[in-house]
Amino acid sequence: MADAQVIVSGVKKSFEDNLVLRDVSLSLQSGDVVAILGPSGSGKSTFLRCLDYLERADAGTLQLGNDVYDLHDASNKQILEVRRRTGFVFQNYNLFINKTALKNVMEPLVCAHRVPKEDAERIAKEALDKVGLSDRYDYYPSQLSGGQQQRVSIARAIAVKPEVIFFDEPTSALDPELIGEVLSVMKNLANQGITMIVVTHEMRFARNVATHVVFMEGGVIVEEGSPEQIFEHPQQSRTRQFLQQIA
Ligand code: ADP
Ligand code: MG
């Protein structure tokens, strides 16, 4: 535990009287890829969103390196700091439609990280090259396929060199033939040792790329372990049921 790089502890969240996260904790070493699986409505998105203060948790902490952030009670400065140190990739890309791919990737570098324009442009181009879009710098989102837009959004996340990237169902909005290109980019990131938490329904990714698999239901982690433990030897009947349903 002592050398874990990302430690999430005791996250709780209700919407009105709907208790969505009961007490979720998770610990990652540098380079870990955690896949979070679970049925719809189990709190997966809410969990990730709480870690980036997109939702305000009722309780819980996020530790990045030696710094501990209170997920319930934080100053604007701390919130910006967490967002600078993390990346978020959404199901629906969340790109600026009036900016080119290059400008989308430059935006957080220039605005949040205060990187000078010329440096930002160079870093953004490198990030776009990494996701296979070296020929699309000047394209607007509407001129790109869903898979390409999602790769721009991944480039935007990696460009700032975050300590961990959160992915919320990054391939769920894509046509089936476009899923592979996005998963392959994510696999490359994993191989480069980028620390990630990925909410996904892609079982092949969870099985083959993740270092750790978490099964969540009803706002709790029901079971977690290596891909082999979860897929080959699930201990909990709820995990087995879930895996049978989606198989
Ligand atoms: P998952 O991502 O696992 O499908 P979510 O985290 O999106 O689950 O949702 C968990 C529960 O929280 C659901 O019952 C959902 O309706 C509720 N919920 C999520 N976001 C909000 C919100 N902004 N306001 C009220 N209820 C919400
Ligand atoms: Mg969700």
C-alpha cells in the first residue's frame, strides 16, 4: 500500500435518497490498468466522476502520490489541481466542436497547464501522432469518425501527462467497426505504463489488457482480482451471474 500511486478511499455518494456509492475504495500502483465492470446503474460513472469532482462525493479521499484530496470538501484550487493531475475520457468524447483536433488537444495544455503556445502545439502534435492521427491535425470533430474523435479525446488526456486517466465507457458510443481502433490505442497506453481506471463492457480488454478487474454492483465492489481470478474463478455468485449474462 505504501508505494501505491493512486489510493481512493471510502467514497460515498447519494442522490437525494438514492444511495449510489456505499463505500468504494481502490488502490493502484503506477502502471496499473483497472477495469471496472458492472451492470448499468451500479454507480460506475458516479464513482469516476467523484474522483474528478464532476460530482461531489458525500465522503471519501483521493490520494495522488503523497497528496490526499478530500472528495467531499475541497477548495477550488485543490479541484483544479486534481483535474490537472488526472485525465478524463468520456463516452461522448466531449470535444469542442468549433476547434480542430490540434486545438482541442492544445486547450488544456495552454489553459490549465500554462504551457506556451509553441510548446503546446508540439506536445499536442506528438499526442495526436501517438493515437494515429498525424494526418488529422486540422480536422474539426464533425469531419472525423467517432473512433477518430475518441482518439482525439485520448490524445487530449495524455498530452498533459496525467498521473492517472479515467475512462468512462470510451467505446460505448461507437459503431462496432470503430471500437477496435480505440481499444488498440488504449492497449498501447497500457503497454507504455500509463495508469488507468477504465469503466468498460469490453470483456476482451478487461481480460487481456487490464492488470486488475473490479466487479461493481449496487454501489459496492462485489469482487476484485486479477483478470484470471475474476474471469476464470469468480468467487461471488453475483459476479458469475453477470459474466454469464454478458458472455
Ligand atoms: P453506471 O455508470 O454504473 O451505469 P451511474 O453512476 O450512472 O451508474 O448511476 C448510478 C445511479 O445514480 C443510478 O440510479 C442513476 O440514476 C443515479 N444518478 C447518476 N447520476 C445522477 C444525477 N446527476 N442525479 C441523480 N441521480 C443520478
Ligand atoms: Mg455509466
